[in-house]
Amino acid sequence: MRLHRLDITAFGPFGGTQGVDFDDLSAAGIFLLHGPTGAGKTSVLDAVCYALYGSVPGARQSGQGTALRSDHAAAGTRTEVRLELTVAGRRLEVTRQPPWQRPKLRGKGTTVDKAQTWLREYDAAAGAWKDLSRSHQEIGEEITQLLGMSREQFCQVVLLPQGDFARFLRADAEARGKLLGRLFDTRRFADVEQRLAERRRATEARVRKGDAALLADAHRMQQAAGDAMELSELAPGEPGLAETVLGAAAVARSTARELLTVADCRLAAAESAHAAADRALAGARELDRLQRRHAEARERAARLAERTEAYEAAQRRMERSRKAEAVAPALELRDAADSEHRRASAAEARARAQLPDSLVGAGAAGLAAAARRAAEELGGLESARRAERRVTELVEERAGLDRQERTDADVLHEAETWLAGWETTRAGLRARVDDAQEAATRAGQLAVQRDPARRRLDAARQRDGFAADTEDAQRRALGSAEAAVAARAHWLDLKEQRLSGIAAELAAALADGTPCAVCGATEHPAPARRFDGHVDREAEERALADYQRADERRAEDERRLGTVREALAAATAEAGDAPTARLAEEAAALEREYEAARAAGSRLHAAQEELRRAEHEHEQRVAARQQAAVRSASRVAGRERLEREQTALEEELTRVRGGAGSVAARVAQLERRAALLTDAADTARLAEEAAQRLKDADARAADAAFRAGFDTPADAAAALLDDEARRELQRRLDARDVEESAVRAILAEADTVDAARRPAADPHAAERAAADAARLLREASSARDAAARRCAELDRLSARAADSVRGLAPLREEHTRVARLSGLAAGTSADNERRMRLESYVLAARLEQVAAAATARLTRMSAGRYTLVHSDDRTGRGRSGLGLHVVDAWTGRERDTATLSGGETFFASLALALGLADVVTDEAGGVRLDTLFIDEGFGSLDDQTLDEVLDVLDSLRERDRSVGIVSHVADLRRRIHAQLEVGKGRSGSTLRQRGTG
């Protein structure tokens, strides 16, 4: 990589546009970059880094790039860095513009422009530049790929910071590891360490989880086995845990089986004793039952003997009842005939009481003849009854005609009255329909006008509110702008005061024997003193912070003002210039008119319905009037016909009624007389027949009683029993017979008689003995079941524990293997004698390469005295791998680099930086670095050593390299002719090339 030209505009301390021609500077091989403190020497290197990577090294990169802008630049000048370089045989031009706040083109305030990036390549054949990309991401990836280095590697290899490498020489292994890790990107090896550690923790957790489950089964087995299993205190992950658990489980299973055998023997003995006790209890209970059965039978026989007389009387009563049952049918017939005779006599007496005196003594035949005569007369009056009913119907029909005539007259009058005003009514209803239709149309038109009026009114109200907000935002923006200007002026004053007294501030950090950061001298005969009112760094930074906060407030207020103005313009465009009150009044009037029209239009349907109903009623009334006229004409003929028929019928009825008021009255008289005569004849005949049947029944009853052995029918009736009494008496007799038979059978049983001769039984004692035997059996059975469950549970848990042990075996092997690899990679394993981590091991190899490359230059700088070597010895209790020693050829001893003097440390760190640049270049794919920069440290060298260092740097030209030295040492300005001088002033820094061309 070779730099050709750098152009800087409004960047860092450079307020204007400055250019650097690296081709001109590189022609001499070595060039010097010098200038006063704070002028911007480092900013030149920052510009190179920013052009390539879009950011600057370390803490100088802040925000989104806005901090890179020069405070000395004009408001309209944009910050820009353009770098022309050759890399990998391609000549490229990179232009970058960080984001910046520029003044608005319209109005006041500022706006932010986004960052811009351009990448161009020179086409030698065409003799012109061609654009490659304007994408930040694409350009960044292209530059990184061509250089083969990250920004951090570039800053260490191309921009050699001597202070960092001096600290690298004196640093411990951990600090060296951090720097080398950033340069050589050994994160993948650290990732391997982390991955192995994660796998070790994961497998360990799985093993512990399996051991915990195994221990849980072991505790369950211990709980099931009770005292038969002893288990020592174990923890998950302990060696030999599985063997201990399985051994204890085997002992517990053997002991449990022995206890099960003992429990089986005890259960068999208890079952035999329980069976014997049950047999004895059954015998005692049977003997007690038979003895009680015999005693009860003796008692029942005694009670039967006491009730013998009552039993015999009941037998005689039952015998007389059976004989009387033969007379019972004749007695029942006689009672029925007597009841029938009494009823017939009573009915006859009632019928004769209603007859005329002339017929009271007549017989049944005379009464029947009188009834026939009355019936014949009644039959002759049937036609007269029909005529009388017809006269009644005619009267009702004539009355109906009168009612119809009155109804039709009312209908005609009402129809004529209603139809007389029909035209007026129809015109009024049609007018209502037309008015409602017109109102509905008007409401639709007004509805279209409502929304625009409302939106305009809302916009007018927002316009008034935004107008007030705009005035407030203008006042705040003006106040914050004035405050920001005042804060910036205060900060610039303090900054100028501090720069005036910067020498005293630097002198405060000087100490005897310590090199000056500016000139490198170790003696300080007249350091500058602080004067009254001196401004230190903290005061300047506070003023800068105050200014930045004030500027942020100003920008925020201006953004808020712009937002409010945009909203005001939008609201004004919508509402116009009309006052809000007038718009509100117009909207309210429009709303009222719309509501009135909508209310009137809502009555359209009701008016249409009312018109339809009125037209329908008109049709009905016209039809009713016509029908009433037709009915009136037909009623005249009907009334005349009814009058003729009624006159003829009334003449016939007058002749038939005789002395009765009506034919019906005459019919009723004849019907009542015929009914009385017929009833009297029937009851007289029935009474005669009932008397004859009663006489016959008395004779049959007397004959049946005599044949049954009774003196009279009354004696036979007294001996009869009803069904319930007879069943009760028979039940008592049957119960006596059954009881007597049962007692005789019991007293004849051989086993019952034998039991009565034996001593009295004691079932209670036998029950107690059986209960004791049952209790012992239950206890033995429970003990046996518990022993069986214990064996089964131990077998199940042992099998599960064995399965767990077999399942954990591969996992234990994997954990052992992963833990060993993780320990080796992390440097904690006993097999890793030097306790080197994997990443440290890789970095140690890189450090060996760096030390070898640095020694080639260090030997020449130190006139063959010093050589850098890598050491992997442990320091104290720490880890080894990244040690760095120097071998002194004059003493033949190897010692730590921290023992070098200030000048020796400088050229050793310079050699180390150059060696590191070569190794990183090879690591990056062999990209050639034709331009290098070395920052500070030359003031600590004597003249001879300085000559040797410059000779080494000058030898880099043999490889067509150019080296830029950044230093304050005055002697270098005499030795190096090609120079890039950085000057500073109130309007910003400037660049000037000397000794070139």
C-alpha cells in the first residue's frame, strides 16, 4: 500500500482545505511530520485512517462523525477527506464526508445532511477515473479486503505508536495477550476454549443430574428397606457412586428376601390356628342353637295345651257355618224379592197420587187405555206446533230486515258525507308528500356541505393554536441561539487562555529523570509556571460541555419551531384566512338547516302511507254505497212475501189452540197427562208382579232351612258367617294345626334331643378365641404383604438404578474426555505443565515470529548488543506463554525488557513495531506496506543511537518504502530534509511541505 495524496477540508483543527503530496514526501524515503503541540499532527494520521475505514483511532471517534468537523470551518463549508492510494496494484481514490449540520436553504436554523462516501479507480488505459461505489458498506468491505487488515491492525502496523509498544515491552503476559489478540484476531481459539468449557459444564450438569436421579432411587430403596440397607453420605459427581449404590441395593434385596421367607412361615402357622378356632366356634354356635330350639319347642307345646277348649269351640262354629251356607242362596233370593216388592209398592203409590180423582181406583188395564187416548190426541197437534214455530221465525226475519234497513241507511249517510270531502283530502295529502320529498332532497345536499365546513372549522381552530405555539417556539429558539453563541464565545476564550498557558500545564507533569513528552529531555532546568487565572483542562471541558448542551438545545428548539411552522402552514392551507368565529357560525347555521330538512324529510314515508290508506278507504266507501242500494231494493219484495205467509199461519193457529194460550201450551197439557197415565199403569203392573215373586221366595227359603237342619230360615241366617269372619276363623284353626305339627317334629329330632342332654354351650368364649386367632392371622398377613412389597419395590428400584448406571456410562466417558480437553485448552489441567491457554499458545507462536523479525533490526540499532527472544516461563503463580526477554551480548545474560533504559526502550520498541508490522503484513496475505508512520520517542536517543536508528529506517527505502516520523526533536529537522510542517492559528491549522521537489 502506497499513499499518493491526501486532501482535508474542515477536518479536525483544519478550518479550510489542506493537501499533502505523499509522492513528493516519499521521494526522500524518510520525511518528518512536525509542528507545535495541538497543531494537528495526529489529525493528519486520523484523516488517513478515516478515509480508509470511516472512523478514527481510539477515543477520538465519538458520536456519528459530527465531532470530526473543525470548529474553525465556515458555516457553509462541508467536512471532507479525500485520499489517493495504490493497493494491490490498483490506484484508488476514497472520498468521505461525515454527517454535518448545515444552515437551511430556506428559513432559519440547521438541518442534518447524511454521511457520503465515494470510491473511484483510475483506469490507465482510458486515462480517467471511474466510479466504483457510493455505498458505505460496500466501500468498507472492499478496502478491508484489499488491505487485509482491520482498523486496529492498520493503526498498529502503519501508524506505529511508540508509546504503546514501550508499554508492550514492559507489560505482563495478560496485557501482551490483549494487544496480540486484537492484531492477529485469535478470537476463534478463544471461542474454542469457551466452547469446550461450555461442553464441559453441560456434560457435568448432565452427569450430576443422572447421579442425583440415582441417589434419589438409592434413598427410595433405603426408605423401602428400612434398617436392612446402610448408605453412606454421597453427593452427585463423586467417584464410585454407582458401584456403592448398586452394592448396597444387592445387600438390601438379599435381606428383604430372607425376611419374606420368615413372614411366609408365620402366616402358615397363623392360618392353621385360625381354621381350628373357626371350627370350634361353629360347633359351639350349633350346639347352642339346638339347645335353644329344644327349649322353645317345649314352651310352645305347653301353650297349645292351655288353648285346647277355645280350639274346639271354633271348630263347632265353623261346622254350623258350613251347613248354613246351603241355605244362603234361598235366603238371598227372598231378601231380594222383599226389597223389590217394597220399591214397586212405593212407586205405585206415588204415581196414583198425581192422577185425577176419577182414575185413582182404576186398575192397570184402565190406566193403560186412558194413556193411549191422550197420546192419540197429542199426535194430531204436531203440524200446529210447526206452524207456530214458523210464525216466530217470520217475526224474527221481519225484524232482521228492519235492522238491515237502518244499518244500510247509516252506511249510505256516512259514505255520502265522507266522499263529499274526498278531493280536498287527497289534495292535502299529496301536498304533504311533495313537501317531504323536497325536504329529503335538501337534506342530502346539505349533508354533502357539512363535512367540508367541519374540517375547515377544525383546521381554523388548529391554525389559531399553532399560531400561538409558533410565537412561543420563536421566542425559545431565539433565546437558545443567543445562549449557544454566548456559550461558544466563552468556551473559545477559555480555550485560547489555556493554549496560552499550556506550557505550564505540561511542566506540572515533569519529574527529574523522566523524559519530556515534547522534547524528550530528562533535565528540566526552568519549567514554566502557572499565572493567576490559569485555565486548566477541566474548566475548558466544562465550558465545551456547556456549549454543546446549549447548541443541542438550540438545535432542538429550531427543529420544534420548524415542526410547528409546518403544522401552521398546513392548517392555514386548509382553513384559509377566515376568522374562526365566522366559520363556527356558518357551520352551526348549516347544521341547523340540515337538522330541520332531515326532520321534515323523515316524514315522507308516513305521508305516502297516509295517502295510500286514504285512497284505499275511498274505494271501500264507494263499493259500500253501491252494495247498500242493491240490498234496499231486494228488501221490499222480501217483506211483502213474509207478511202473506204470517197471516195464513196465524188463522190456522187460532183454530187449533182452543182454550190454551198457544199450541205449545196445549201440547204440554196433553203430554203431561199421557205421561202420568202411562207411569201409573206401569207401576201398578210391576207391584202386582213383585208381590207374587215375594210369596214364591218365602216358600223356597223355609224348605231349604228345614233340609239343612235349622228350625226356621232366621236360625240359618244367624249361623252364617261373612267371608272375612270365615277366613279369620279358618286361619286360627290352620295356625293351631301347623303349630302342633311343628312342635311334634322338633321334639322328635334326634340331634335336638341329643343336644338337650349335653351341658350348656358357651359361644362367647369360642368367639373370643376365634377373634384372637383372626387378629394374629391379619398381623401375619400384613407382615407378609409388607415383606413382599418391600422385595418388589427393591427389585424395581434396583433395576431402574442399574439401567441408570448403564445409561450414564457413555455420558461419564464423554464428560471425562471433554473435561480433559477443556482443562488442556484452559491451562488448568495437570497435563498442561506450563499452564498455557490455547489462545496464549497460538499468540506465543506469533510472538516468536515478531521477536525474530524485530531482532534483525534491534541488532543493528544496538550495534549487535541486544536480541529479543520469546520466553514461555511462568511468572510467579501466573501462567506462561507470552514472556519477552532481551539477550545482552555484552554480559551473555537474558533479562527482562523492563530493565532497558529510556533510549534502549525506544529503539527496542521501534524494532518490535517494525517486526510486528512485517508479521501482521504476512498474516494479512502479504500486502506490501510502502508508507509507514512512526510517532514520537526520538528525543530519548543520543546522537550515535539516533544515527543508527535513522540508518535502520533509511534501510527501509531499499524495499521502496517511505517512513514518516512524527516528532518534536529539533535535531531531526536538521537531519531530515523532507518535512511536513503543521502550523496553528486562530483561524485553524495549516500544512506546508519543505525540502521536497
